[in-house]
Amino acid sequence: MAIVDKEFGEIKIRKNKLARSVKLSVGVDGSLRASIPYYSPEFAVRRLVNGSRDEIRKMLATHNAKNSYQDGDLIGKTHTLFLRKFSGEEIKISNEGNQILVQIPQELAFENQLVQSEVRKTVSKILRKQAKAYLPRRIDFLAEKYGFSFEKLRFSHTGTRWGSCSSSGTISLNIALMNLPHHLIDYVIIHELCHTRQMNHSSKFWQEVEKYCPDYKTCVKEIKQFSPSI
């Protein structure tokens, strides 16, 4: 369920039986999301948006300041982002070869919330495609090399974690891993594989990680320079 606002674009709506009021938040992809009481109509969201535009702009600006895409950004391992102004009236995004071309109307800034939200949608699709092509082969290689086994692999984009491992042995890897250098991708994969043996972050767990990634402490520091959000 969703509505479309002329300024903020698509706003996804989730009904929550425990919610007592309409609440807005910014998703990891930069889009607006609304949580509403189960029996509330969608116009309750429109009413809140129309009455809170200044607050929403500030909320989105804070998010975009941390996660704003710029002309020339590298997207994953294969693509480059190009932002251009043109004479059209609507945002136009095309993906040819390894180039993502974003064309926006003259009156819009590249930092505009709607522009950034549309860019993130495209970036997410491309990173997911890259992740599906690379990560299964890489985790299978490392698991076989070091004698690990896991139940299955799934792809996620939580915006807060690079990966996770469930008690059943399902490993989830964030598609934003494709923005990391290869040695840090390997570190995250090894980290999650080690959780199939130690479901915690005890000293035994880190000893396990060190067996297969001797410089893991350097990786832990280095990965803090990157964000798992898109």
C-alpha cells in the first residue's frame, strides 16, 4: 500500500495493529514510510504529510546529507553514476552498459529528496544484481576453502548491518557489500561463516575469525569508513 506525493514521491504505508497514530520515517533507501493504525484510511497519511512538510524536508535533508549520491560516484564493482540537467519535466533514469544516467529538470537540485530517492531505487536494483552474480560464488569458495557449511544464502538490505547468520545456518548478506573493497567483502563473509560455529561475539568467536582472517582487527577498523545503507 502506498501513496504518491508530488514533492516526496512514493510513500509506502504499513498498517500496524499496535499503532495509535500515524508516524513517518525515512527508509534506508531514502524514501518516506508511514506506519498507521490498522483501520486508519490512507488520507490520514496525506493529511500528516501536508501539515508537516517543513519537518519532513529537514528529516530527509539529514538523511541525504549522510547518504547523498554525486555525479561520478562508483556504484558497486561495475557501474558509474552520471547526473545531468536536461530540458525535460520529469526525472529520467537510464542504465546502458556500465553507466547509470540520471537526467533531471533544470529547476531541481541533484540533492533534491525526490531525485535522491529515485537514484537509490536504481542503485539498489543494480547492487542486488551484482550481489547475486558475485556473492554466492564467493561464499561457496570461502566455505569450501575453510571447511564451513551453511544452510542457505539470502540477500538483504537492512541499512544497519553488513550481514547476519541465523541459528538455523541461514546467512544474510547486505547487497551494499558490493560497495566494499574485495578484502572487506571476504572479511564479512568469513565473519558470518564463523557464526555457524559460534553464535555470539565471544573470545572464542574472534579466535575463530582470526584463523581465517589474521588481519581482522584492521578490517574491523577499515569497514567503519563505509556505510551499509544505500
